[in-house]
Amino acid sequence: DIQMTQSPSSLSASVRDRVTLTCRASQSISTYLNWYQQKPGKAPKLLIYAASSLQSGVPSRFSGSGSGTDFTLTISGLQPEDFATYYCQQTYSPPSFTFGPGTKVDI
Amino acid sequence: EVQLVQSGAEVKKPGESLKISCKGSGYIFTNYWIGWVRQMPGEGPEWMGVIWPSDSDTRYSPSFQGQVTISVDKSISTAYLQWSTLKASDTAMYYCARQLSSNDRRWFDPWGQGTLVTVSS
């Protein structure tokens, strides 16, 4: 099984900060990597797919990069509505599309 | 608008059976895989499996193989997740999600609103 790790597990930030979240896979997964945002009591929402493609309707302050085992999600200019938990997911190894443990972004 | 609408919250006792649903609308239901995800209280999501509604081809994550059954009724654009014998450890929020793909990459959007399953004596 491919294991996913995320760092940090939580971070405190302020509005307008630039924030970088990291996701690492236990083996190379090319660009088979998605990022989701989840707010309390809500379903995950797709932000980035295939490592760097921005989902339609998602603000351009979100960006993704990386390939192989190391990936980043960057939020350029944090907004109040961005305080949430962010999960990465690998889809290289079907049908076990494992998620990372998440990074909680709060004030 | 593409939507997945899930059935309502359930409270069950250990040993009981349960079937929850996920109804798709706004797109051709048989053209996309549907996946199921478990999220236990305070934890991250866990991938359970996917189903191809056109022919009911189903793929389970090894952790969930034999623990649940994923099925579909394409005539009513609805996917299901069922348990024959619930345990307290099945208490969680369950989500369905539509799989999109391109060049062998896969991603999931939209997601249903979630079904909370509580198993308690």
C-alpha cells in the first residue's frame, strides 16, 4: 500500500499570509495526486487534481506542484474562508486511493 | 447542476444490517465511476471502493473487502453501500463521490453531503 504523509499536521496563519502545505508519498506516484479542502461538518471539496491542475471554480490563489514523491499546495494570500483542513490523495494505486492525514490551517 | 444526494442519518444497533444510498443527477450516471469514503470522527478520509454503474464492476480497497458491499441500480441513478452486520466501529460519516479522469489520472468531484451512521447499543 502507498502511504501518504502531510506536514505540518497543523499551522496557524493570518489573513493575507502565503501558506505552503506538503504531502509526501511512500513511493513514486508521478502526478497522481489530488488536494481537497474540508470544513467542519462538510464534505471534502476538490481544489487541485493531477498535482497541479486547478479545479474549475476554485480561486487562483490555490496552486499545486510536485511530481514523484513530494508535492505542495500553496495558498497565496490566505482568506478567512480558507481556514480548513487540507487533505492530499493518491490515485496511482487503484483501488486504494489513500488520503494523507491532513493539515489543519487555523488562525 | 451535477449533484450527488445521499440518504439521511441512521442510528443502528450492533448486529443490524444497513443500506445507504447516493443518487446522482445532472449527468449521465452510467458514464462515471462512483466511489465511497469513510471518515471516522476526528479522522481523515479512508477510501472504501468504487463501482462502475454501467455493469456494476466493483473494486474494493483491501481494508474494506468483505466488510461492506457496494452496489448500484442504474435505472434510478443510485449507488448503495451496505453492511450485513454492523459493529460499533462502523460509526462514521460516509461520503460518495463521482470519479473523473483524464490521461489515466483520477479525481473526485462532486461529493455527496454525507450520511452519518451511528452504531450503538
